[in-house]
Amino acid sequence: MEVRYRLPSGAVETFSIREDRPSVAVLAVTQVGEILLTKQFRPGPGRFLLELPGGYVDEGESPLHTAERELLEETGYRGDTELVGRCFDNSYSSSVKYCAVARDCALQRPPQPEATEFIEVLRVRPQRLRELLQAGEATDVDLAYMGLDALGLL
């Protein structure tokens, strides 16, 4: 959508604002201290990227429930999950992104991704996740660092 604002200088400018639903990403740690990532093809950059499990918050659903649902759907794992923070998607978006952490995750069943999702589940040590984030090989960078900080893994 287009929004017009009067700037402190008095000039009026039009900005394009992206409206989207809230989303959640989960920094999930297994019982042996590995972090769960998903590898998925992403059309924006046109390549496979690593991501934290997550997705959009459905109408009437809490961000915590979304985190638990998406973690189980995308990875097959379940753990002790809690919300630890939130941030805006970017300065030209009204969308809020929530960060959840899941501790002591254990495999419950095979992943059951949506029909449009083709996901490979990876398990990495915290140091490897930091390397991937710094190398630009992952999305959810802000939420990954938020989750690492909440778990004392920075």
C-alpha cells in the first residue's frame, strides 16, 4: 500500500508499505545440543537457503501455537517452546516477526510439510549456525541471534 507522510523537513513523501501477516521462527535445540534448520528453495533469491523452522500465524492462532505447529510440521520435532521476542520485518513493513525457542527437542514423527514445501532438515552445532548466519547462507538472521541470545548461546 502507498502511504504519504510529512517529514520533519515539511516535505511530503509517498512510501510503499508492505502489509503481511505476523510470522514466527523457532530456534529449536535438540536434546544433544544441535540446532534444527530447514533447507528450502526460496524464489526471491532463486536458490536454496537455510532457515529456522517457522511460518505465518493463522487467523485466530497464537504465535506460540504457530511455533509449535510449524516446528512439528517442518521438522517432526517437538520441544519445550516459549516466545522470547519480536521485531518488525523491516522499516517498510507493518509485519511483526516473533522469535520462539524450543528446548530439549525430540523427534516425534516424520516431517509433514505443506504441498508447496520441499524441506531438508539439518542439525548443526551453535557455532556452525553463527558461521552460516555470518556467511549470508540463512534467512531469519535477526530471529536466530535473538534466539541464541535467549538461550545463552552467543
